[in-house]
Amino acid sequence: MDQKDREAAGTSTAASAPALGVAAVLHRALLAPIRAFRLTYLPLLMVYFAYGALGLIAVAQSFWEKKGLTLSPAELAQLGVWLALPWAIKMVFGEMVDTVAILGSRRRAYVFLGAGMVAVSLVLLAGAAGGWLTIARPDTIYIIASLMSVVGVVLQDVVADAMSTEVVPRVNPDGTPRTKAEIDYDLGMVQALGRLSLYLGILLTARLAGWLAQNYSYETVFLIGLVIPLISVSGAVLVRLEASESRPTDWRILGGGLAFGAFVVAIGVASVPYAQEIVFAVSMAVIVAMLIRVTRDLAPEVKQRIAFAAILIFAFRAVPGVGAGYSWFSMDKLGFDEEFFGRLNEISAFLGLLAAWFLSDAITRQPVARVLLWLTIAGLILAIPNFMLVYGVHQWTEPAMGLTARGIAMIDAAAQSPLVQISMIPLLTLTAIYAPPAQRATWFALMASFMNLALVAGQLQTKYLNQIFAIERGQYDNLPTLLAVVVAVGFIVPIVAILLVGRRVR
């Protein structure tokens, strides 16, 4: 089945949906991930699960940031830019995973290395929070640990993305080749299952994270988090993969990526004015050039399809956030404690998991522009409870309707659902379908690098907005205006992109 046949089949399926009825469509959406699951996928999904399960320390980390550190929301947003950059240079890790073996391994050894870095970062956080690690100020240790954790997670994510194409069998049990349509669909569903596993990790640790943070010291919570790297290591040990082709190292990618990484470190250490903006501009130029290089052999229509999908998803992700100020407002003004934050995270994770589950089949089949339009409109609607809390509407709803700030916050938890991750599934599916066997990790890393540059752009905007509408501990007068600007930008930017290029993405 060629590309046109697959598109025709997809169109036919979509057109027949109304005839099936809502119940039948929901039934198919519910069963699609179950039917797509294979026991051989489980070890791979454990790596994605471990990434989500790092939420076990999220509540303790948020409260410790406010109580034990001196960083302001603007400084935390600025740190967020640096923490997003390792995701934007994934091509370095991707080329290494594809071509450089560690003790004969181009997959498992890198998962072990990444898990080790995450474990060390957790020990550093525990030492700083417990006061027994005094080699530097807590703020400095926090920054080092955060960078180490991010690099470890990125490394594991690169390997998992590569393995996600290698757990899908290319032949039937009897040895006959499977059809391309079957393989392509399974590749797309593995991407969806990976996101479901990530959300499941978030869900299962969300309430526990709040309970631990409320009942144990932050030091203890960080040490308990050491169980998480063991999960990803176990998955790497058990996973079975299709044989992958090896190839010589492309030093234009690996060497260029390493040089770029050194440039980022140097410009950050030297405190060059506008360092983050310079790094972003150089990152964009380098990654686009590398994408052009690795896709040069594709048919023009395929390159166009991937390019426009990438532009749309970039616009959807390149929007600012409110920053730490909103969480601090919830702690100081609304009285939300650690346990309640855990409950909110649990609701958010459950809704994210539910959305990913029911939308996985539709997202795999539907045009990218349509998927992002749904998510953009949903994000605007789900921002309403945020405004209610910031503008003090709960002071009226509580006596009039019995709807307290905590009740509104539970509704607001829907807005925190990680739907932005769902937007990646269409592009990951295209990458899985068209990536050459010997360049899978590199392709995934480059595509993800481009998408994660969007997060860097969003973090830069978050920094700017927090500098313009400054928020400090206990001072939240600028929060309503900041929230309004963030929501407006988050709606307008994706909508403009959809109107400009949405029709060109099938």
C-alpha cells in the first residue's frame, strides 16, 4: 500500500465515523491502545513510565524551591531556558546512540548512563535539602542537580525513541513480511503507548508525591526518588529489539553538535549579555541545517508534509507559561498545602491519561492542524478556572454556591493535563515511518530538538513576562495581568499558524 492508498484509507475511515455512531467510535478509541499493546513493548514502556514517575519528587521540589532557595520566579524561568536546552541538542545524543557503542551497546548502556545521572542528581538534591552537602550554596547545588537530571532524562528519552521503532516486528510469526500499512499503524500506536506510559507514571505518583512531601522531609522524598532510575534500568535490561543497522559516525552532526554544546557552556559560564537569546538563534540555525541534511533524500512531498507539521507543532509549543508565581500564589493566598498539590497533580495526570487514551487512535489518523485546533481551543476554555482563582471569584462562589477555592482548583487541574505532549504524536509517527533504519535515533533526536526549541522559545517568553510583570514571594499584584497575557499568547500564536499553513498539512 503506497502513501496515497494509506491516505485514502484514512479518509475513508474518517468519513465512515459518523455512520458508526458515537458509541462505536468511543468503543474503537477505548480498545485501540489495548489492541495495539504487545507484551514485547512493556520493557520499552517502562523507560517512558520512569520519566513520568519522576513526578514523585515534584511537589517536594516545588515547595523546597520556595522555602529553601532564594531564586525568584524570573530567575527560575531563566533557569528553565537553560534546562530546556539539553532537549534542543538531542541530535548529539541521537548520533552517539546510533553510531557510538559503549561496551558493545548502542541502546542499553546509554539508558544505564542516563539513569545514573538522574540518581546522582537526586542525591545532590537530598544533600542540599538535608544540609549535609555543603560544598556550595543550596541554590548552586539545585542548579547543578537540575541540569544533571535533565541530561540524564534526555539521554534515556533518545534511546527510548530509537527503540520505539525497533520493538515493532517487520514480519509475522510465520516469517512472512507484514504490510507497510500494518507496520506504519503500529509505529504510530507505539508512540501513543509511550505517551500513555508517561502519563501513567505521572498519575500513579501524583497523589503519593503530595503525601510524601507533607509527611516526610524533602531530603527523604528525594532519596525515595532513587527507585525511579531502577525502573528504567530494568526496562533496558528486559527489552527485545529488532536488529538495527550500524553505520559510521557522521562527524558533521556529532562534531557539530559537540561544538555547539561547548559553545552553549562557554557562553553561559562567561555571562555574555543576551546569552540565552544568542544560543536560541544559533540552535535554530544549526538544527534546521541538520534537518535539511538528514531529510535530503526524501521525496519533495514527504519533506513538505513533515516541514509543515513541524511548523504547526512548533507554534503550538512555543508559548509562554505563567512561571512559579502562580504556584506560590496558591500556597500563600489560597492555602494549598503539599497534600492538596498532590491531589491536583493526580487529577491532572488522570485527565491527561484519559485524553491520550481516547485520542490516540484519532490523533494517529487525523490531520495535524485539526488535532492542534482542538487542543488550542481546549486550552483556552480550561484557563477559565485560573482566572477565577486569581481574580478572587471564589470569595463570591463559596458563600453563594459552596464552591471553594479548592473546588475551583480541582476543576482547574484539567488545564494542567499534559496535552502538549499529545501534540507530538503526529510528528513522532511521521518520523517513525520515514526514518532510515540506521538513523532512527538521529532522526528522532533532530525532530525532538526542533520541537524542544519551541519550549526554549516559550521559556524565554516566560522570563520576559516575569521580568515585565515582576512577582516576588508574597507580592502577587501583577499576577492577573501576567496570566491574561500568557493565555492570550497561548491561543493567538497556534491559531495564526493553523490559519497560515494548516491546509497544507494533510
